[in-house]
Amino acid sequence: MSSIPPDEITSGRLSGALRPDRAIAIDPRTGDGTLIDDPSLRPALVLSNRGFHDITETVCGYVEQRPGGWWLPVFGLVSTLAGVGTLMILYLLVTGVGVWGLNNQVDWAWDITNFVFWIGIGHAGTLISAILCLLKQKWRTSINRAAEAMTIFAVICAGTFPGIHVGRVWMIWMVFPIPNANGIWPNFRSPLLWDVFAVSTYFTVSLLFWYMGMIPDFATLRDRAVLRMRAASGPTVAPFINLRQDSLRAWIYGVLAMGWRFSTRHWQNYEKAYIMLAGVSTPLVLSVHSIVSFDFATSIVPGWHTTIFPPYFVAGAIFGGFAMVLGLMIPARELYPNMKELITLRHLENMAKIILVTGSMVGFAYFMEFFIAWYSGNQYESDVFVYNRLLPPFISEVLGLERSAPYWWAYWIMISCNVLSPQLFWFKRFRTSPMAIFAVSMAVTVGMWFERFVIIVTSIHRAFLPGEWGMFFPTPVDILTFVGTIGIFITLFMLFLRFLPAFAMSEIKNVLPQASPHPHHTAHAGQH
Amino acid sequence: MSMDQCHSTVGHPAKPAAKLRAAAHSQVGVTGRAYWRGLDDAADVPEFREWLEREFPAGASMIDGDTRRTFLKLMGASVALAGAATIPGCRRPDHKIMPYSRTVPEEVIPGKALYYATSMPLPGGGAEGLLVETHEGRPTKVEGNPLHPTNRGKSSLWSQASILELYDPDRLKDPIYVPSGADVARSWQDVSLWTREHFEKFVAKQGQGLVFLTDRRSSPALGVMQARVEERFPKARWFAYDAAGDDAAIEGSTIAFGRPMREVFKLENADVIVTLDRDLLMHDCGGNALPNCRGFAARRKLVSASDTMNRLYAVESSWTVTGAKADHRLRLSPSQVGVFAVALAKELLRQGVAGTGRLAEVLGRTNAGGAEIDGAVVAAIAKDLLAHRGRTLIAAGPTQSPEIHALVHALNSALGNVGSTVSYRPLPASESVLSSEAIAGAAEELASGRCDTIVCINVNPVYDAPASANFAAAFAKARERIVASVGDNETVAAATWRLPLAHALESWGDTEAVDGTLSPIQPMIAPLFGAKSELELLGILAGDENVDGYEIVRTVYRSRGPAGEGFEAWWRRSLHNGVFVAGEAPAAPPLGGADRAAQAMSTWRTPAAQLPGEQGLEVVFTTGNLGDGRFANCAWLQEIPDPVSKIAWDNAAMVSPATAERLGIEQTDPTDKKQKGRMIRLVVNGAEVTLPAWAVPGIAENTVVVPLGYGRTVCGHVGTGVGFNAYPIASGRHRRVASRAKIERAGDGPAWHNVSTTQSHGSMEGRAIVRESDLAAWSSFGADPFKGLSEEEKTRLTVDSYGNKRDLNFAERLGELSHTPANINAYTNPQRGLREPPSVSGGASLAAPSSETGTPPDFARGPQWGMSIDLNLCIGCNVCTVACQAENNIPVVGKIEVNKGREMHWIRVDRYFTGHDRHDPSPEVAFQPVACVHCENAPCETVCPVNATVHGPEGMNYMVYNRCIGTRYCANNCPYKVRRFNFFDYGVKKLNGEFIGKGAMDSVGATPANVNLIPPRLRERLDEITKLQMNPDVTVRSRGVMEKCTYCVQRVNEARIESKLKGLNAIPDGMVQTACQQACPTDAIVFGDIYDTTSEHAEAGGGKRMGSRVRAMRDSGRTYSLLGFLNTRPRTTYMLAVRNPNPELADADRKHMWEHPFEHGQGSEDAHEHAPGAGGGGGHTGVSPDSSNFDQDKAEQDSGYRLSLSVLGAHA
């Protein structure tokens, strides 16, 4: 493995002073890496005709070089939000759940909305890593690491909410099947308990998967730090402390690398373990959100009690998760040098297609809910869809109806963001425009949050007995807690980009033309 | 037992500084506070004396040869140490442990409640007889006294809530003489000395310059004491005053009978009742409402299809629960109600009622009959009245003029009702004075300067006098203003002597009920704050040396009981029973009423000038939960919503939606929980009040309804600043109504006011929730809901497409059950088929085939509890709610939390309007109490992750607070939405209390409106005093746990123990009464073992019936399960409400429903507006075509289901 210190050109490139020579890099027929009509021609997965060493330099450069001037202000902002969110959670725990806007008619609102939202976000990473791995989709290699990291952070944010939304958080250990003197076990019939198991399993496996994938890259970072340490030229950790940063890196990455020596035996074990974990993760991708959907589907509340929920939730989670991956990676590839060579327009286009497919699936589910509500002949069911969600007051007025849906705006935000906005991706122009993709992915993220809000709040705020109908209004604590988790999420993600290998180097090297046993294809193809 | 048990207070007469009044509750149990005034005081403490005695000799050697300076240093340090030792916090309070069993009275078993009979005087006269539950000398719950003829075991909102008033920490605590400078607390000895000296001066003047202003109470002992005071001061002026009194009734009866009389009704004898703006069932004067409810209910209890009902016509301007229960409700403004009464009288005379003297002639000259009155309706009512001559009743209410009252008395007499449905009792002299004259007289005395000393007892004229009396200014003119009151109030604040009065539960006294029953008031506990009773205060004023309430009452009753030996036994028995002398049947009233009424009517003119309309509005002043305002500091009553408007913690100017629209004062979206009313100025005769407007369907047009008793400025933590004071504009001779009022937009101040309601949505949206039918339909189909169907049709209806046989009863055929396929369980329900299942309501009819019935599971033995709520009897009065609150330690949450929808009531009364829309001219109201229905298939139980809500072997759904972590999943999954979550520390923190850091927050203007947002550790804990009210048998819940109705499981357990001790095999039917059942004035709630076939109970119509009462209720054709189609199998079932409209007044659609009650799509086209879905809907089912009580045209909605069946080829 290469251990040569960065040469002058590379370091210039990393600092942004030098740009890669596009003329060599880009095949004129595939343009910037997107697909073209000729199916025999596949664009390169890594642009600019990079070699193995370039990949190492680029990826390790994100960790080893100081980031641009934008980093500190942005990090300052998001970590402040994270701090505010933490304070809000503390206030909630000290004072009571009443600091949120919940009431006896609407007992769940933003808390569970945020939980399902974040859990949904957490689905893309494992899907990309596991399912696309099993399906041998090579384009996953440059996005899987970041997507997995995002999964971990999203599940952390998600796990927060069921934890803090309970009234007596200090008694939450009672949901775990701990043998105790009372002889009382948790209620294994409750979907909330299934959630506990499903989410914790998912988190554990995702964490293992993520970590294991990083081990060779940790070793690379370790080795590079060791070499620089021996040269004894790097900066110290802090003034007056005689500890070189590289020593610290070598030590930390060394621990994380768990003795990885790039031996063939290691690689063989690694590949086996990777494929096994991918196999274990694949059903989890489907199970977690299915089980989360059981929270609703097993209830008797009209609007919740819906058998379509498990597939609908899984599709929605993949939908929302991919949108979030795009929402993070598009700005990152603008901000980090050379990232566009690794995450090409082809990647973006592929993900846009998945968004189009899953978006249409949730759109179909939305439609089916109405059909089933009508088909069931159950008034309570159809009322939820028509009068709790669909009908804006001005339409009711035109139709001469007494009732309209107080949360109609939430429903229509959901429809326009989740069903209408992805339809842009039928057009290649939008599919290949990072700006358009970013806009749609942000819309989808908003829409998916509203989807959960619509399912949870609009169903229960007007349930069976009109005498006990109510409304939910968020309090500032509600809002700041949610914004705080966005802060926590982005803070963690920025720390990830700063300190951990954001790309799976070995896997990217595998899809380089150089790695291909058929050298005559190197001119324009990396993959068949 | 009392606070005297606390040894730290024994022997130390408390002398707390008055400025510490607010904190006085916390000083209980703290020794030494009184000492730390200065060194002199501190030097006298035992520690110091001890030091002097023991330490000084030892120390003497130390200071030998030292300087004076050293001596002083040592002395100072020692004194400081001795003082510090007495400061609370430096030393643990000195409590000696003394087991309760040492001093406990013989009959007390610790942990077991004792019950004592007493009574409660009502404002304005009358009384209720109570039975008070006490735990170790601490009263915790009030019930009606079963032996008292007024209560018969039932109770009202106010008697239920009186227990909380007793423990109100804001009550007056010590006598305070204000002119002495600081508000220094005095002792009653000081009061006695001062009054003796002060009143001695008036003896010579025969009381010239003395004015007494008291409330109107019916009490012989008070009468005796008043006579003694008047005897001492013959020239003193004595005014009895009831701010919300019904002067018109007094004047009216004076016209009719020559002397003031009070009506006593026997509603059980009445076939036809006409009320003219009178709320017979809830706010009738002097506790009359309870017997009225009983009589009314006796004629509404339908058991079999052949039973009959009374018929109630309510003509009213505002909503009363009486109007809500009426078979025909006509809404008219107050003056139009009077016109209606005259029209009715003329029609009765025309149709030939006799014995009216000159009335016919006089009425012939009056020009009654406004545009709003439909002659056909009047004729029909008159015909109905005449057809039931002698068994009818007409009653006029407080908004009606004395002439109309007199006319009504004459009509009742002419219809032969006197003696049968109504009788009259002479009012005691003390209650005969008109309140408006009394307050005007008192104000006049004060303003003229003739009054030197005024004594106010139990009245609050500074707050509730009309603006025209200018009372507050006049009051200040009196040199000495002695105000005695139980709670703090505005008049107390303006007094020179503030005297705390004992609460009715801590003093001796007596009461006279409306029917003349004399009852004792017995103390349940020694006065908590060293107060004296009203009797004792009068004794002091009368110049007595030793006044003792007990002796006063005993002396008064010496003459009434048997003389000599027998007196003691009689006295003890009377105290035990809570009744001294039962009321006697009143003598016939003087005759000639008709002529006197005719005389009065000859000067009565159609109040054309008063006719409301563009030129002005009429204002009706009602008394709500707070009465005349004296209950304002009772948090329970504040949080109980108004029965119809559902407004809690506030009053508003209520108008009809059409009037609101016309005046441009509509509130914000009524479906919004954060509801706001537009602030308006209501101007009457130059006086005005600013308050929010609120639109309520069903109020008469051009009429403004304003509840009295709100807007207290000096009241306490709870009531201060709640609502708006409408008394200033109630300035007429008859204060309960005003005319020529104007509404203007409020100028300054906020334009909107948050109004908290406990229910934001009033329409049933076509769902079969409260089911109603008409008597005609019930009579035809009650026994056999499939009557008149061919065998084929019957088969089609009784066997659903899955082949389940469904013998639906009458009520079930009106609801969803007749449309939904029966639920077939995949799993055996452990609750099912354990014995012979009850044959009702989702029970047998929806039960799976009996082959599933195995041997009963072992756990499912013993009684199987269930409840039945008869919606035909429920009048929506909310007594169940407050009784439940008292029994189960349910916290109040305050206005802001109610506004958020977080009220904690375990049983709520849902109110639904029925009609086309909110502008419907004649909406009806249906009430439905909803508590946990204890489903056999409880949706809450399966979803709880920690097993905190589980099923008991007796069919109860248990809530295990200790196990609950508060996921609230159960509440989401409860279709009845009866679960209540402790979002904050409601139960253990003080409502509107203080918190640490308040000063700092105040200084930066950041004080939160909702004190709950302050972390609980920083907030003031619940007062020790308030905690005394808590029922020791029920847990006080912490924050973060869910709670709900338990079927009063603590009472069930008590009954189980009791029956076991008595050696009974089972708990006898009726031994357990839930708190709501016990209080319900109409007996609408029945609780018991639904499997009990062996008990015997009396039926309404006489005769016996086997089985428990609740079983009989469940067997009725009127019983249905709420949302039974969900297969929750609720243990609480409802009984459909039945109205009894006059066939002459029913339209064709309604009559059609009598023939075809289960038919769909009979409604007019207007009914479509409730139907969801693109296809629109049909009309309503059920009786009234314009009523959305019943599910809509299910045929249309079932189209998808039918389509699926036809696809499957399964449709018959």
C-alpha cells in the first residue's frame, strides 16, 4: 500500500489551487458521467481518470487537511442548534411532557412524527450498503459510507424521541425484559415494545456494518499518520503540549483499525463478513419500518388501522432516506475538493430515479387509502380521510359542506412535496441538474415529515367521538426540540466528514478502470 | 379530631402576623416562630432559661475577673445561639410520637371511614341534607343524606364541592382590625371585647346608626339569634339580601296569594310540564332542583315499550338543562316568553278552563301575541294541558315579571294542579324582602351618613351591588365596617373588622329545607382557622357572655323536641339522621289568586317597548356553577363546564350565531381548541361591562345571556380575575333580566379573549353516538324491533352476509351494528361465555357461536362489574363529574390547561347539538356522560408496552400507576378518549401557586402565564390544608402517568371486605355505588354485577324483578354499546334517549319515523350536508329528519362494501 507523502500537485489539488485536467478525464460521449442513450457505453464511476493513489490522497485528504473557511461558521451554527435541542430535552425532562403542545385528544404529535421521520431517514444507508451490495450495484461504492453514517446519526436522533416522550423517563427501563423481583415482564403484545427491539437491533447491526467497512480505511489513515509522525513535522495538538497531532491520529486510528494489516487473509475475512452483514441487514431494512408502522397499523384508530402500512412505510422510508442522502451529498460535493469526481452526476441521477419510483409508490399508497376508506363503507374511516385531511375550508364552502379539514394544509404540503415534486424526475434535465435534485430532495424531506404528521395528528385529533375532538398546536419547545435534532444530526455528520473516512477507498479502487482485467476498456468504461 | 391533634400547636395559641397570612398553612407544626420577635422574646425561651439555670453557674467562673465587654460578648453569643436554635430549619420541629389508637374515640377504626349526617344551607334559602364521609376526623367527601327529603341520597354540584371550600387555603384565618395600622391578627377575645365596648354605645341609642346586611338563609336558630339582636337594637336596620335572588317570584306570589309563597313541586305527578324560562332541574331555588330531578326522572324511566312518559315544553331564552331535556323547546327572548305566557293563558281560557274569575275579561283586553309566537303551537300546548287537567304544571322563571308569575299561579290553580303537582309554602319573613330593595335600602342608609356601623354577614355587596347603588363609595362612609365571611372577598377587603366565619362543615347550626324539613348542621371537624360560626357571631353581637353554637342550637330545639326525658334521645336520633323535623304537607294557599292576578294583569301591557330587535337587546343574567359568585374560589366548580356552552373558567356574553353574525361578533373557528371570543362592551342603562362574546346555537335571537358570579377581584388563588363581573349592569328592579342593551366593540384593551371550553365540537356528524328516538316509535317497536316484517325480510335483517344471527334490539337497530358484519374473533375471548352471557348489546348478538364457550377460565369468577347509563334520564348537570373528582383525588388543571385540552375529569358529559347547522332555529341538545367503559376487548391493554393497564378478573380495566411510564399509546388507541394524562404535576403542586425565581422573572417581565411551565421542583407544593381533602383510599398521581375511571375500585374492594365480614356469599346488588352513581340526581347511572341473576330489585312500576338492576338495564331494548361495532365489548352500556313530542306539533317527516324508525334516507335534501364522500349521502335515520343524532344513509356509504359482496357473489 502506498505510503508516499502527498506530492506537490496533489496537495495543491486538495487545497483547491489546482483543478484536475478535465480534458483527459471526461469521455466526450458520456459528458459529465451521466448515462447516455447508448446502453453499451457506461460512463466512468470516478471521473478525471484517477489512479489508485489519487483516490487515497483525495479521501484521506478530507480528514488530514484543514477544511475550507466555511466549515467553522457552519459547524458553529449547527452545533449551537444541537445545544439548544439538548437544552430543550433537558427542560422537558425536568418539567414534564406538558411543555409540548400535546393534550388528551392528541397524545402523540411532533414527538412520534420526529421519531418516524428520523427512522425513515435512517433507511437509505443500509439499503445502499446492503441491498445494493447484494445486487452488485457498483455505483453504490462512493455513497455508501456517508449514507451509512447518516443512518447511524438519524437513528440516534430517532431513538431520542421515544425515550424522551414518555411521562416518566426515569422508569423507561421497564420496557426492557429485565428479570425483576416484581415478576412483571413487558407486554410483548405491544408494538411499542417491538419498536424497542427492532430499532435497537437495527442500530446495532448498522453500527457494526458501518464500523467494519471503515476498518481498512482506518488502517490507511493510521499508516499515513505513522509515516508523518516519523518525519516529525506535523503540528502539535495544542500549544505547550508536546504531543504531535499525527501521534494522536496514529494512536486513535490504530485502535480503530484493530490491527488491520492489509493481508490477503484479512481481506478475505473482511469480504466474507461484509457480505454476511449485508445479508443480515437486508431484512432489517424491511423489518424496522414495517414494525414502526405496526405502531399505527395494529391500533384501531381510523387512519392508523391500515394494512397497507408496512410496505408503504418502507417505500416512504427509502424515499425520504435517499432524499436526505442527496440533501447532504450535493452540498458536500460542492464544498469539498474533488468530491465531484467521486460522486458524479450518474450517482445523483440513479438516486433521483429511486426517488421517482418510491415517490410514486407512496403516491399510490395515498390513493389506496382513500379507495379502501370508500370501499370499506366505514364512515369513521372515510371521515378521517375526507374531513380530517383532504378538504380545505374554501372547497367545503363551495361544496356547501359544514365541515372541513383543519389540517388540510399539512395534507396538501405532503401531497405536493411527496407525490408531485418527484414527478420532475421523469425529465432528464431535472434528473441531471444538481440544483433541481437538491430542491426536490429538500421538498421530499419536508414532505416526508408532513406525511408522518398527517398520519399521526390528523387521524387522532378527530377520532370516533366528536365530543372529544381537539387540535394540536406546537409550542416553541416542540419546534426547538425538532430543530435541535436537525442540529445534532448535521453536527454529527460534519464531524464524520472531518474525522472519519467518508468514502470506502478500497471499494472505489475496485471500480476504477485500472482494476479491470480488461485494459482495452479503460478509455471510457469502468463497469458493465 | 382536628388540627388540635398536632402537639406542636397545642398550648401555643398561634399569633401569626397577618402579613404572613398567605403562608399560614405552612406554619402548622413549626414551633418557635412566634418567639423570634426580638431579644426579649428570645431570652424567654426554655433553652435560654435552661442555660441560665444549668450553664450559668459553670460559666460564672469563666467570666470571673473579666471585663463587662467580655460578659456582654458571651451573653450576646449565647442569646444568639438560643435564638438560632428556635429558628425553623436549624432544628427539627419537636414532634412527639403518639399513636392514634391511644386517643382515638371508641367508635373510630383507623382506616375506616365514618359517616355523619349534617346539612348545608343554600344561598337564598333552602338547604340540602348531607352525609359526610370522614377519615380519622377529617371530612373527605360529601354525599346526599338518604334520610333527608330534599336529597334522598343525591347531591348537587355545590354540596359536592363544599368539601373543597372547607379546605380552601385562601379562607379568612384570623380576625383582623384594620384601623390598628398593620393588618395584625387578633383573637376572638379581642373581637368580643371590642364589640362589647363598641355595641354598648348603641344600646342606649336603641341601635340607631346600626345596619345589618346578611344573606337570605332559612334557619330557625339564625332567626332566633337575629331576633335577639334586633331586640337589643330595635332601631337597627336589618337587610337580608340575595344578589342573584328571584325577586319577581316573591312579588308574583305576593300578588297571587297576598303573601310571599314558595312553590314546592311534585313533578312525579305531572303529565305535562310547561316551563317559562325556568330551570327546574338544575338551578331551581333553594335546592328544589333535586326533588324536581327525582320527580321528573320518575316519569322518564322507560323500561318496557308500554311505559308512558311525561311531556315537557320549555319556553326559554337561554339554554338550561331543562330546555335541553324538553320534548319541545321554544326559544324566545325574555319579554316574548311573557307574551307567550299571556297567549297561552288566553288560549286556555278560550278552550274552556274555568275558575279564572275576571282573568278572561282582563286578558281579552291585552294584546298578546308577538310575531314570533305561533298560534298553532300555543293552541296545541293548551289542548295538551287541558287534556291532563290536574296533572299538569306551569312554572315561570326569574326573568319573568311578577304579573306573569301571578298569572302562572292562577293558571295552575285553574288547571287543578294545586295540591297535585304544586303546593305552596309561605316564605319566612327573613326571605320575603326583595333583594333589590334591601340593597338599595342599605346603600341609602350608608350614603346618607346615618349608618355608623355596618355588619355584613356572608354577603359581598361591594362586588355584587348594582352600579346604580354605588355601594362601594357608600360603604366607605360607615365608620366601622364589620364584615364576616368564610372566604376572602371584595367587601372583606373594604372592611375595618375582617371576621372569619366557620364553614358549614365545621360549625353548629340548623337549616330549613324548601319543604320545611329542619335539619342540624353538625361540625365534622373543629374550625380549621379559628373561625366562629354565624350563630356565635350573632351571639356576641347580642351581648352574650359565653357563646357556643352547640348550646344555641340545642336551646332553639328544646322547644321543638319532646320535653323532658325524651329530649336527649330525640336529639341524638335527630343528629344521627340529620333531620329534626320532617317537612309538613303545606296547607292550601289562600284562594282568590285568579282575581288578584287579573288585577295585576290589567296593568300589564305587551312590553312593546321592551321588544328586542334593532333598537336594543335583552340581557338574561343566569347563575352558573359559581352561584352568585360565592363559589368562585372553588377550583372544582370553576373547572366544571357550563352544561351547554361548555365554557369553563370564564363567563361570556352568549348570543345566538345569527345575532352574533348580525352584530359582527362571531368568535374564531368554533372547531378550534384555542378559541377566542371577541371582546365587546355590553351597555345597559349607562352602565357597561366588557367581556367576550360567544355564539351558542339555540339562544333566543336578540338576547344576550350573561352568567353572574365571575370577575371577582378579591377572592383567592383560584377565583381572582376569572371572568367578568356582570352585576353592575344587572341594576333593574328584577336583576335577572335587563332590556334595551347595546353591544359595542370594546375600545381599549385586547380585542380577543381566550375562552376555554372542554368540548369544541358540537355536532355528532351523523354518527350513532347518542341515540334518540320518540316515544311513539319506542311504543311500537320497543318490544319487537322486527315487527311488521315478513319472514324473508326478517331473515335478511337478522342474519348478516357472514351468516351470523344478530338479534338486534331497538337501540342497536338504530346504529352501526345493523350495518357492520359481526366481528368474528380469531382467538377465544377469555371474557366470553364464562357463564350465561348477558343478552344485550354486542353481547350475545355479536358473540361468536356458543361452541366456543368452554369452561370458564379460573380467573373469571366472582362478580362481573358493569354500568348502565340511561341517556333519557341524564340531564347533563355535571354532578357526576364533580363527585368523581372529589372521590378520586382528581386534580384541577386551570384555565390555560383546559384551553389546551388537558382537563383531567374522569367522567365528562359530552353535549351534542342536533339540527341542520349552527343556524338551525330549533336545535336540540343531547347529553352523554362518558367515562372509561371498561371494554372486555380493551384496545388500551394490548398496546401498553409495560403492562400498566391490564384486565382484572371482575371485568375491570385496571390502571397501574406505579407501572405506567407514560407512553400515552393507550390514550391514542382508546376510541372513547377517556384516558387522562398528567402532563404536569397537577396533583401535587398548587394551582396558580408561587415558584422560586418569580421575583426575578417578574422584574424582567418574563413571568409565564402558565405556572406549570416552571419545573416542579421550583414550584410551591400543594397546601397541607388542601391535602386534607384527599381520599386516603385513592392514590394521588404524579406527573407522567395516565389515569382514568376505575369504576371506583376502592369502593368495590370495601364492599367486598364488608360482605365477607358479614358472611355473605356475594356482594349484594346495590352495595357498591360508584361516586357518579351515588350523586346523580336522576339516577341515570346504575352499577352492579351484570351476571347477577339471583338478586331481587324493585321495579319502577312496583313489583319485583330478579337479577341485578344493571342486568335489567342491559336487557332493555333501549340499551346499546357505544361504538359497539368495534367489538370492544364495553362493560358500560348506554340506554337510548326518548323524546315525547306532541303529535300535533310533529311534522310529517317525524311522524313517518314513528312508523318506520329504522328506515334510511327519509330526510330532506338538506341532510346531505353531513354525508362524506363524493357521492353525497342520504338523509338521516331515526326520528327527526333534521336531527343528526342518527347515522346517515348507510346504504350510500355501504356501497363499497356491497360492491365487494357482489363481486364475491356473496350478496343475498
